[in-house]
Amino acid sequence: MDRHEIPKEITASHVAQMHREDLKIEHLYGCKGMTYWCDEKRQTAFCLIQAPNKKAIQDMHNHAHGEVPHRIIEVDGAIVESFLGRIEDPDKSQKTELNIINDPAFRTIMVIGLRKVSFLESDPRLMKREIGNYNKYILGPVEIFLGRVVRQKSGYFLLSFNSVTNAVLCAQEIHSHFMASSNNLTNDFQLRIGLHAGVPVTDKDEIFEDTIKMAERFCNMVHGKIVISPEVKELYESENLNVKLSHKNLKALSVGEEKFINLLMDYTEKEWTNAAFNSNDFSKNMGFSKSQLYRKMIALTGKSPNSFIRDYRLEKALRLLKKNTNNISETAFSTGFSSPAYFSKCFMDSFGILPSKYVQNYVV
């Protein structure tokens, strides 16, 4: 898939003409133009092309009309379809002579996390069944609000929406269903929802990589709420005639808060395996005093810097134990804990079960 930055004077009609010129000579370069997306508002166009390599796409475009793409990434057709809804020209466009497709590739991405709060006195079979019940409460609204499931695994959903409004309303519906159903189920689960919006091809190597990363960060950092980016909030209010977005379980980040989250997570992801890494390193390297950092982190995450680091490491350890690739001591040291004994204590305090018992009861 490639990305073209198009000048203001270039319209969907112009892009359709360029696409038609590509199709005339694509065979010369071993290419096949599948379809394209054009966004006049954001001045971008994206082409989906079967090709032997990136150079073939560049040469084909250069020969056809001279508009060489600004970026090309390798993608899987099935993944593209799950994000964007199609991998060929829509029927309505095929009925026109020029095949004009004024269809943006801009999408709202939702990440949902569902995590067990405590494994204390928990039945693994019951937990699995309850996760299945919660999944129903998630998938129902997704279908109603025209979302698409890109990826689903235990406790994790990656979803794509054409409409910002549908994405936000879907998140609110899921949260309401979750709160209502939690009263009827015995095990304690924590729901996390993050929403961000963007385009499929940026300077990263994977489709929607920037957008997914931000949605995951929102989801993982601010617990118990629907967390949306400033852009999602602005677009929602614009689509709904400037009706203010207000919901007691929704957190609309400011531009400053979004920037802070990026700084915090970039630094955490770089240093978290270092056992000597602590809250003092946060304040020194992020340019905040200890009191400023504490206030910002409490406001956004509900956690102190030290608690945030510990919980981040424990989540990583939980994933490693699920994969069953390391023993407990190896997991402790690889996730930045100073000793297996301290790791076991922190794990017990957080999840209500020793790591050895967790592996015995919950890891297949």
C-alpha cells in the first residue's frame, strides 16, 4: 500500500484519472492495481497494489502520471480489508466511466482490554466462561455500530470504524453493557477502552501502526474509563453539530495530556527492564520535578510513579508467564525485578495469587 500527498487543487476526479492511467500500463511492471482511497479533506490518497517490490510501484506510477508515492509499506490483503472494509473498487464506482472513489482511508481505531483484577479463589474454568460472556457484550455493539474486528484474542480486541461517532457511541454502549453485566457475574474484571484516529500509511512499517499504538497506550494507562484522543473528541463534536461530548465514564485527553502519555510511555518502554530504573529517573529524564510528575501521573493513571513502574512490569511478567517461555526466576529478572522473592511478593499483592500457582492453574 502506498501513500500520496496530494495538493489542494487535486480532486477525487484527478486521482481517479491517475488510477486509470496506472491500470493501462501496470502489466509492464508486474503490478495489479486493486483499489484506492482518496481523501480530499486531508489531501491524501492511498493505493493498494499487488507488486513484486516497491520499485515496481514507483516505476509504474512514474510512467503513468509522474506522481511517485511518498511512502510504500507491505501489507496483508486480509488485514487491509478488516481495517478499511474492502480491497477492491466498490460496486457503485464501477458503474461510472471514470470510477471516481471519494472514499477516505481515515479510520477510528478502538482497542479494548479485559483483565482479571484478582485471581484469588478464582476458578479457571469459570473465568474462561465469563470472558466468553463478556465477549458477547462487546461484539454485539460492534456489529450494531458497524465496526470491524481486526484482531481478537483472550482479553483483547482491535476494532476499526469508518465513523468517529459510531466508534464513540459503540464504546459507551460496551461500557454500559459491561457495568450492567458485572453485577450478574461472580468474577471481577476490569474493562479498558482506548480510541484514536488516523490513516493506514505513515512513516512506520505496519498498517495503522501509529494509531494502534496510541489507542493501546490510552487503553493500558487510564483504567476504568473510555479514553479518547483530542482529535477523536474534535471530530465527534464536529460530526454532531458541536454537541459537547460528555459521559461520566469517558476521558477526553487534552493535547498536553496526550503528549505527556507519549513521553511517559516512550521512556518507560526504553527503560523498564532495567532493575535500577525508578521514579527518580522519570523526573530527571522527562523534565518534571518529582511533585509535578506525581500530580500528572495520579491525575491520568491513578498511580504514583513507583506504582506505575511496578504494575507495568507485572503486566509484562503476566504475559511472559502466559506464554510459558521462561521459569519464574527468569521472568522476574527479565522484567526488571531485583529478585524472584520480591517479584513473587509484588505478583501476590497485585493479582492475589503466587506466580507459581498462577502458572499451575492458568497456564496450559
